[in-house]
Amino acid sequence: MISMQIRRLTMLLFVFVFAGCASQKSIVADKRLEEKIDQNFSDAAAQYKGMMRRLPADRFPKTYYAQTDKFQTGASSDWCSGFYPGTLLYLYEQTKDQSLLLESERILKVLEKEKNNKTTHDLGFMMYCSFGNAERIQPKPAFKDILLTSARSLASRFNPKVGCIKSWDKVKSYHGGEWSYPVIIDNMMNLELLFYASKVTGDSSFRNMAISHARKTAQNHVRPDYSSYHVVNYDPETGAVKSRETHQGFSDNSTWSRGEAWGIYGFTMVYRESGEKSFLKTAEGMADFFLAHLPKDTIPDWDFNVNQSGYTPQWKYDPSKFAEIPKDASAAAVAASALIELSQYTNKKQSKKYLKAAEDILWALSSPKYKAATGENGNFILKHSTGSVPAYSEIDVPLTYADYYFVEAMKRYKELKK
């Protein structure tokens, strides 16, 4: 009897010691990542202070081509325009460097006029990532008014027959002809601006539009295995689905990795704002699909089905142009930010899984392979992102939105650990 009790006590002691060691390893790993993130913020601030000096007064950074030393910029109407001021504001929060705040204030004045732009669905990217952060950090009536005007402009693109916000006005399908009412998975990212408008004004119409759009996207963009189509083309008169295609993915039936990341992020946000469990289920399903298809280094290829059997590109695909399949660090950054938030809403087992995946992605993006040395990479933070392979555009380059979501993911991680 005494011998049996001793064996049991020994086993219990082993379990406690093992658990303690595992816990200690976890603490050490967390601490190392937090230290890495602090260094990343310092390095990123230095990069963006360098970018400030090379940026034309009325332009916004997009990408950089190292081979030709070309720093590419866009106008305020470009869908990427909100990421630069948004990144500056995130970095200001972390470093308290006043020069970053002053630059954000300068460039926001250039961006402001886009509040009246009704030709784009990207006003969430453009105005909420920028003025939304400005309003959060230093609330001003002017910022609120700009955001509300932007929300009204975005709402003007909603068709109640379709139940969605129209993405593009004149973009051609690879099958020929223009889409009649295209809605892209990316559009999930613009809905937060509408939720904001409802909360500020008390007008539920903005919220109702956002929820309708999200429900339709879950129904028509997301496949049973939680992979996703890029484009769903609707009949604007009946609301019926006319086709499911791609514009930036490998094939109509493939899964574009950044599109999947947009979905994880968007449905997580809509669950936060609406409380509808179906959106949480969709976010979890898309997250599980994304993580199940990641390579060992956790940075996905630009599409999860490139060169696989059963996936045929409709665009003029020339594999000889690529020595290897391009990676997309921007997809990883978006997913990491989304997973950190998603980990706060789901069950304990899933929460641990999503947070660990986000940590692994942040660690990989912080490595010299993906994070640029100070003064290099056109002063962008991350390397190896991919804009649009079918357009042979922005392949294996830095991208302004990759930086934005990388910085946001690190900010969210630090706040969660506090």
C-alpha cells in the first residue's frame, strides 16, 4: 500500500514538474516574442521616418522595386491610401515619436477629400484605417464627421436586392465581358466603417447593411470546407448569383490566400460587432482552413492551389516567369492580426491554437528573411508580399498594407499580453 502511494506521488510530482517546465518554456517564448516586437516597433519607426523623406507631398506609398530602385506611390483615391497614415498612427502609439504623429496629420489632410468618393467600395481601408485610428487616438469632431460622410458614401453602393455593397463598377472577367454586380471577399474589410457609423449616429441602417453583406458573403463566397471564392457576380435586378470566379487568385475554384485572410479578419470583426454566432463559426472555419494549408515557415504562397490538379487558370498563366511560387507576407500579416482577435472569442482549445499560430507567423515575419534591415526595402517593413499575380503586378515586393497589418498584429499581441 505504501509502495503504491509512493508511486502515485512520484507520478503526480512528474506531471507537476513537466507542466511547470512546459509553462516556463511558454513564458520564455512569449517574452522573446514581446522583446522582438518592441525591437520591430523601433525599427519600423526608423523605416517610416526614412519613408517620410522620400514621399512626394501629395502621394501615398504603395510598393518598392529593388531591382530598379523604383518607389511606387498612389493618389489619395488609390485603395491603399489609408494604410500609410494608419501605420504612422500605430507606430506613434508605440513609440510616442511626435514626428510620426505630425506626418500622419499632414497626410490626412491630403486624404480627407476621399470622404465623398462614391466610386469605390474601399472606403473602409482608405478612411477607417486612417481617420478611424486618428479618432481613436485623438478624438475630434472633424474626424467623426469625415468618418460619417465616408460611411454614407460607402452605403450608397449598397443594393437591397442583392443585399451587398458593389465592389467594382467596370472590371472585366477573365471569361470575357464586364461583371454586372461583382462582390469580392476583400469587401468584408470595409464593413467596420458602417458599424462605426451606426454606433455614433444611432442609425441602424448602416449596421443592417453590414450584416446583410456579411450574411450574403458567408452564403455565397464561402465553400463547405471554408475555403473561399474571390468574386461572386450577382444579377443586380434579382439578386441571384450569376457566377463565382476569381480576379486575383490562381483559378475560379482555387483559394487566394489573402482573400482567405480577409475573410477570417472580416467575419471575426462582424461577430464582434453583431454577436451573431454564425459569423464566429465562419471565422473559425476559415481560420482552420488557412492554418491547415500553411507551409512550415507559416508564410503562405499567394494562392493555396497553385499548379495543383483540378485548378485551371482562366488568365494567361506563364509558369516560366516564376523561379518559385511567390509568397505573400501580406496574407500572413492580415491572418495574424485576425487570429489574435479571434482567439479572444472562441473556446479554450481553439483560442490556444489561434494564438500560437499568430505567434508563429509574427516570429517568422520578424526574421531577416521577411523583415527588412533599416534603410533598405524602400523603407517598407516587410519583404516578399504579392499584389496580383494574374496581372503580373507587385510580385515579391513590399506592400503598404502588409506593413499596416503586421504593425496592427503586433499591437494587438502586446495589448493581449498585458
